[in-house]
Amino acid sequence: MLDINEKPACSTCEELITDYSNCGRNSFYCGDKRSATETEPHRRIAQSRSKEIPVKTAPRWCPRKGEIMT
């Protein structure tokens, strides 16, 4: 659960799956079961040539956005 003042971010999420590639772009996926689609078990968040995720906050479809504690 998230605090009221805390925004969900993929970089701090425990469900983040990273796929590091030696010769190309690194891929970052959401491992939350609620974010799965019909064709993919893990939804892609972003790709980057660096080892850091380029997304500062969570995407619109993030299932953690509705988990704010009151």
C-alpha cells in the first residue's frame, strides 16, 4: 500500500522485472499479475540503453495507482 503523499514509481516497485541485454536495449517489465494482457504475461514499461529505468512515475495502467491508503 502507498502513503497518501507517495506516488507510485516503477523504479521503487518490487514487481519490476529487468531484462538486461549485452548488445542492445534493456527492457523493463511490470511483473504484477493484474497488469497482464491477453498476449503478454508481463507488460512492458520501457526500453533503454542504460541500466536505469527511464520512467519517473508509474504509467496510467499501473495497478498500484488505486492502492493509496487513506
